[in-house]
Amino acid sequence: MRRFILFLRGAVPLLLVGLALIGVPALLAWWVTSGLFGWPQLLAGVLGGAALLLILGLIFGRAIGKMRK
């Protein structure tokens, strides 16, 4: 039971962050296009989330690289 709780403590925040990385850009695309929510908005959300993750990863990697020198 303790291992399951420990697993949930790690998995739930990661799932919420992943959902937010896809959901927020998708909802923003839906709001901008002001149409029905469908595949184009979901695709924009996935691509937007991937772009955000890439940009934030590059910024974090650069900061860690400068810190180690």
C-alpha cells in the first residue's frame, strides 16, 4: 500500500502537468478559432505543448550548463 501511495504522489502531478501542457494550448486554439472543438484544436494543443516543453527544456538546460561552469 505504501508503494502505491508513493507511486501516486509521483504519477498524479506528472499527469496533471502533461494534461495542462496539452489542454491549455488546445483551449487557447479553440478560443481563437471560436468554432467547435475538434481535431485541429487538439493538434494545435499537442504541438503547442511540445513546443512549450522544448523551449522550457532548452532554457533549463542552458541554465544548468551555465551553473556547472
